[in-house]
Amino acid sequence: MEEIQYFGEHLWPKNIGHFLIILGFVSALFSAYSFFKSTNERLKTGDESEDSESEAWKRLGRLGFAFHGLSVFGIITIIFYIMVNQFYEYAYVSQHVNDFLPMKYITSAFWEGQEGSFLLWMFWHIILGFVVMVYGKKWEAPVLSLLALVEVILISMILGIQFEIGDSVVKIGSNPLLLFRDTMDIPLFQNADYVSLLSGSGLNPLLQNYWMTIHPPTLFLGFASTVIPFCFAVAGLWVKEPRAWIKPALKWSLFSGGILGIGILMGGAWAYEALSFGGYWAWDPVENMSLVPWLLMVAGVHSLLIANGTGRGIKTSYILLSLSFIMILYSTFLTRSGILGDTSVHAFTEMGLENQLVLLVALFTIIPAVVFIMRRKIVPSQEDDKFNSREFWMFIGAIVLLFSSILITASTSLPIYNKIAEIFDPGFTGLVIQEPITHYNKHQIWIAIFIVLLSSSAQFLRYNGRVTSTFKKKLLLHAGISVAATIVLTFIVNIWLDINSVPYFLLMLAGIFGIVSNVDYFIAFNKLQWKNSAGVLSHLGFSIMLIGIIASGVNKRHISKNEFVFRDIMEDENLKKKVTLIKGKPIFMSGYWVDYQRDTLIENERTYDIKFTKVDSNNQVLEEFMVNPVSVYSNDKTEIVAFNPSTKRYLHKDIFTHIAGLPAQVLKLEYSKEMEDSLVYQPIEVGLNGSYENDSLKVTLNGLDYDPRHQDYEPKENDLAIGFHIQVTDKIYDKQYDLKPVVVLRGAVVYKYYDEIPDLNMRIRANEAFFERFFTMESELEYQQFVIKEGESITIEDVQIVHNGFNKTPKNRGYKAEEGDIAIASILSFRTNGKTKNLEPVYLIRGSRQSSIKDYDPETGVHFKFTQIDPATGELTFQFAKDDRNSIQVPMEIAMNVPRSDIIVIESIEFPGINLFWLGSLMMLTGMLVAMGIRLSSRKVMD
Amino acid sequence: MKKAYIIGIIMIIAGIGFLISSASDVSTYANFKEAKGNSTVKIAGFLVKNKPIVYDPNVDANLMTFFMEDKDGEIMKVTYHDSKPQDFEMSESLVVTGKIREGEFVASDILLKCPSKYKDQEFMLRENG
């Protein structure tokens, strides 16, 4: 095939980008190898001097890692550059950007795609790697060797190399800098100038909010940070220093736990606040698989604390930290391989990276396993823990968290078993979890009860179980106080929450005990010292979070149920959760009058104003507030693609409201046209200031509007738009409605814009035949001639005319200037029916011919022609005619039985105590970061 | 850590207990024929696009009816007592949870699988191109 020379393509980003991807891959490999050699040299010779072999390899490793870092930053910069400059010839740009995408969402568009999110992940690894390079000391080489190896596999995901082995094509990675024409073969690319034709599909409107700007980078920092404790653990055994890695790994684990937790929490907050999921957690596979590494990291933190305090639990720490990182990789595999299929709402689409992802998981499972087996002897064995020691119960806690992770992973991996079973038995039909939320809650609730009890009691014990008898007495006393306080508080809280299920009641009891005993511990045992407050903060936060979960989850209540509607004989009480609101017609639900008052469209968001009025049994107003849910239109505004909820917040509860449905004709322009076409319009005739009448209606035309507004009409130059002031009287209820349908003549096409009365299910519009009557045929006009001079005035019929001078460059709709024309327009001002207007008829000499071009004002119906100039006397001759506007009969059309469009379906839910959830989880995660901060600031003392 | 072994054994027993108790939580996708047994089932299938999908919030915000074809080709009317999920008409395949009642399948939950509208191998041209 002949090679086509394309114009307008920018090829340098592709060329430099491809080079950087290769460089990034090779330099990561080089860095991993150099750091590996450095570590092994030191291990062999023990030589740490400046000119040792080990140091030389280390310098090479640094160089390699620096090149890798610069390559990745370079790739990211290039992708941003082509996105900002909208080079649509690149597939990645065309898929994630369009002309209308605001710059503030450019980062969101960048990490919307798989390749971008891999780059974001690598970006954080590199930043963390640099931190270890600067502060890692002797850990630098082994940790970075592993980290660089992780980077080798990650960057291979964007390598985009294909080669053939036998008959099969092996594809390694998906390159984000591919040209569109390299990804598909369509006739468009036969056009050498195809670039100027391309546009982009843009960012999914659902993702155009600030959560998409902050949630992914935080979550990916959390993901990325799990690699560092893992590297320290492997490095510790590798260099045969089974204890020394504990302290740095502990700081990094606390950081990782805190950030990953915040990332997950942000996802929950996004789901709750901006999406219409109606909750913050749904046990979706993607959510589960980010929770599991976090649970393992928290278990790892506790295990490291034991190791730090007593020297025991090193192997457990090693296993937990390795698992945490492996589960990050496994979660990457699950969410990016497409294997979750229809079980998850937010899995990525398939990209053919399955094999690479499997390799990633397998490699980083084998490495820690091999190191563990080779070095298991160097970890000193210790005597058994005592039952009354703190470490024993912390250890149990860590194991229970591991257990919880295994259960969640086992259930979430169901699609994997199905895939495997299908290989052996092609007829196998996949298993699915019937009710995921019930399924997960059923087990995790017991684990939560156990963990909260452990976390609140174990801290009273001491490491190694050293207890004096006075301490024992104090402990017993406080245990008694806590139990008593818990019982009293549970009684009070249960009045508020009214929990009927036994497991939830026990969880509430345990949560309250957690709050009481943590407060007690902080005051009576920790003596209000901030230095050791981090653990208390986290444990107290966890207890508060559990109460928040019970309050908002078990006790959520639908406000949106219409009590007057006949209740269906359904077993499931949860049904009938949505209510239809008609604009301006308040209805009563669950103690509130709810009134949908108006809606406003700004850009591609329609905001609904809904007023809630709380009344008591005597209909006395207790409280009023507005909620403003939003519906979001697609980028081309032809359909509604998303709904954003609106929440009224109180300290003790939230009232969450979202649009759950709209009539089909409102959702999509296509359906609206279909509906308009399916209506049966009946023709009627109405004279100006006259009316049409039938048994139930009277339609009066009160005048014409020559500058009309209509919600669907966008004015353009040279349009003739006419609105009709219509008054409809409902004769049965004696009610009057004012309407204004609009008709527009654009070129030779007539556009009709209807107006409607939803209460009467009626629509009215003008018939296109209107313009035939509106314009009088030229041959039927009765012109009369008049002669005036410049500056003079004259009155004909009821029209006062003044000659206001000449215009030598006339702009008249009927006149197109040509070379050699002599054209002159007279500016005629005239006044009729209280309106003053200007017209500019043209007198034209073209070649030897002279002619006149008329000017016309549709509103007053005045026509002028400029027919003669007498240069000698300065007398100007005009022709004047006027349409009869008062006797015009307007052909209109009305349709009845029109489904109303001014309705919305809402769902409104009350979430009591949801702030306890946010407060508690934030306290828990802040506690981890505070603990890291305390350890960092006292590093000289502690190291 | 001898005690650790004891804990380990307890965990394994508890784990097996949990798994046994969850066995009833999972099931395969059923078809309409199997659904006639009057227990709650999940059915995977397709929306029948040439039969009416009725949802009119003017009449009832919590009532939608449509026709669905299961994997064996049996077509049945489905009633869903909730509002119509977004992009319902565009769904490639769907999974309904519920049971048969008076000759209709009454769904308590619907899961849609929609073609990705914004991504995939599609391309956009300029309107005035």
C-alpha cells in the first residue's frame, strides 16, 4: 500500500516518549541489578568503605534509578503536554480529553485511563524511592534493588512491544503514546488531513468533580507506600539483620496505613457525597481489594510493635507486610484484568495485560517466599508469650485481622474460581454471591466485635506481662468502672438507635466499651501524655467509627415514601423507596412537606430546588431547609448521564436526597423528539386579540413578541423569531395560564417551539403556515409614493417618517455589494403604534441599470423602496406600503393528553450518626500518622 | 509461640464454620424455569428490546416492567418495584434477583452491564469537520 503523507501530526512526543519508555525500562533494570550487586558485595565482604566495590555498585544503582525517575517524569510531562494541547491524533488524548474539558480536570483525565494510573503509581514509587535513597543509609541498596525490580514490571505495562512466537502474537504492555492510526484501521486514515477532523470523547461527566482530582493520587500513594515496608522486610532477612529493619519498617507501615486508609475513606466519601450510591461502602470487589491490604498493613503495624517491644513476632511481621504488598498486586490484577466482569461497578476495561499482571503477582510472591525459606534460621526463636502480656493479645489481634483479610479475599475471588473451574469443565456455570452486603457483614461483624474488645483491653496490659499487685488492683477497679459506664451508655444510645438484631447490639456494646475504656486509659493510665496518645487516638477512633457504622447503616431510614399510596403486598419492606414530585405541588412524607420549586440549567448541570418543611402533628412548622440535587448532562447536552445528590447536614444526622428518575422525554433529547412526534396536534385559528373556544378551554392571543425568549431556542443572526402571548383559560376550574410558544424562520426552515400547561396535560405551538400569512406577497402590496428631501419629515396613514441622511455603505439583507456598484441607502426613521424604528432602503446603479432594494420591518409591517434621486432638486422618491397586522389570523395547534415533564422522582434517606463514622475513621487514620510523626521526631533517641 | 498453634487451629475451625455458613450465600445463575420453585434466585439474561419497557413516574415512581430473555431463551415479564435504572435501554446484559409471583418475575434488584459509552475503540469527529 502506498504510504500516505499526513499533515498536522505532531510526531515528536511519540518519538521522545517511546525513547523515554525504553530508557525508563532499561534504567530500572540496570538500577535493580546494580543495587542487588551492591547489597551482595557488602554481604560477602562486609566492606562499607567509600571505595569499596559495594559503594561503586550503589552509585551505579543510584544513577540508574535517577535515570528511571527522570524518564517516568518525562513520559508524564509529555502526556500532559499532548493532553493540554489537544493533539487528538494520539489515542490516549482522544479517549480522555475534548475541547470542552476544563483545565482543572486535566489531571483527572490523565489518570482516568489504565496507562495513566500505572504512571501515577510509578510516580509515587519513584518519590518514595528518592526518600529512601536520601535517608535509608545501609538500607538504601537492598530496598531500592527490590523497588527498582517492581518498577521494571510496572513500566513494562506501558512498554507496548509486540512480537511473534510461532503463530501467537505476544503483547507486552500498552503504550499511552500511540497514534490513533496505529491503534485501528479505518477509512478515516486514508485522508491525509485526518488530524483536523478529529475530536475527543472527553472525560466521563461522572468523573468531572474534585473527588476525581484528589482521590486517585491519595489512593495510589497509599498503594505505592505498601512496597516500602515490604522491601524493608525482605531486605532485613536478605542482609541477615533480622531485628534492625523493624524500626524503619514501623515508621513506613504507619505512613502507609494512614495514607492508604485515607485514600480508601475518600473513595467512600466520594461515593456517598457525589455519586448516588446511597452509602459509603458496598463491599464491591474493588473496595474489598483495597481494604484487604490496609487490614494486613494494620496487622503488620501491630506485629512490628510487638517485635519492637519484645523482639518476638519478626516472622509474623515479615509475612504480614509481604502479604499486604502482594494483595496490592493481586488487587491490581483483579481490577485491571477484566476478570471481575459484571460483579463490580468500577473495574477497568480489559487491555490484554492479564499475563503480565499474573507474572507481577507471582514474582513478588516467590521472592519473599524464597528469601524467607533461605533465611528462616537467622531469626532468633523466643520463649512463648504469656497470657497476661500485651504482646500476646496484640498478636491475636493481628492474626484476627489476617483472618478477616482471608475471608474477604476468599469471597471476592469467586470469579477466579469460576474461571479455573471453567478450564476443567467448560459447561460450568459461574457461582455468584446472592447478597454481597449481607454475606460480608455476617462474618465481619464478629471480627469487628472481637477486634474492638482486644484493642481497648490489650493496652492495659504490659509487655512481657510484668504486673505488680497495686497495678492489678487499679486494673480491676477501672475494668469495673468501664463495664458499668458501658452498660449505662448502651442503654442511652439504644434509646436513640433502637437496635433489634443481636450481633449489632453486641457490636454497639463493644464499641461503647471501646470508647469508655480508651478514654479511661488515656486519663488514668496514660496521664494525658501526648507522646503515647497515637494508639489511643486510633483505637478510640475505631470504636467511634463502629458506632457510626451501626447508627448510619442499620438505622438509615427512607423519608421518601408516600404514605397515601397503596402499599403493595410485597414481602420486602424496602420496596417503594422513591417518590414522584410535581413542580410546585408539595407532598407530605415522613413528617416533611416536600416541595419541588424550580430548576435551573447552568452549563451542563441542572440544579433542582427542593424545599423540605418539617411539621408537627398540628401542622406547625418546626424547620425549613432546601436541598439541591443535580442532574448532569453529557458533553453534547443531548442526554442526562448522571445525578449528584444533595445532603442536608446536621451534627447528629444527614438527610441525603438524590434524583432517582426523570420522565424519558427529559432524560434524552431523542425521546423528547419521539414524544413530540407522537402527539396528535389539533389545528385551531386565533385572531390577534381574538380567541378560540371549546368545551373545556378558551385560548386567547394577546399579542406578538418580536424578541422572544424560549428555553430551547438559541437565537442566531438573521433569525426571524416571533413569540405569541397566549392566555389559556381552563373553563372547568376557571383557572388562567399564560403561555408563549415561539416560531422561528431561519433561512427557509421553520422551527416550532411549543409551550405547555402540565396541569392540563396540554401543549400549544404555532403552525408553520403562520409565515405564509405573516408575509404579504410583493405583488399584493399596495405601494404609495412619497417625495421628501434629506432631513424632512412626512406622515402617511398613522406612520410618521423622518429622513435621517444617507449611508454610503449600505447593509441590507437583500443587497450584496459588487465591484463598480454605486449604492446609497436612505436612513428612514419612522414611528407607528408607539414604536420607533429605522429602515435603510437602497438605491443602486449597477452598470447602466438602476434599481431599488426594499427594506422591511416585520414587527410593524412597514415596507420602503427608494426609487429615485433628483440631484438637481435633492428630491428623493420612495414607495411605502404597510401590512395589516391587526386582522392576522394565527394558525395554532394544540395537543391534549401530553405526559407531564415537570416531575422528578426522588429518593431521600436519613443517615443518623454518620458524622461519628467520618470522625471515628479520621481519628483512627490520623492516629497512625501521628504515631509515625512521633517516631520520626524522636528518631535520634529511638534509633 | 506454642499458643499460636492453638490459635491457628481455632481460626481454621472458625474459618471452616464461616465457609459452611456461607455456602448458601452463593449460587449459580438460574433460569426462569428454575425460578418457578418459589425461592429467591439470580437470573442472568438479556433485555428484550422489541417489547415494551414501561416506567412512568407520572403514574408510579416505583414500578417498572419489561421483558427479559434468560440464557435458555425463555422470555418472561419482569416487574421491578423501584425507579428505572439509568441507561436501562442500553444494557447489554442484566442480572435480576427475585422470585416468580403470579406468572411474572418480581425483581428486588437489577444489575446492568452497559457498554462503556465513553471509552473503547471509538473515535470522535469534529461537528463542523
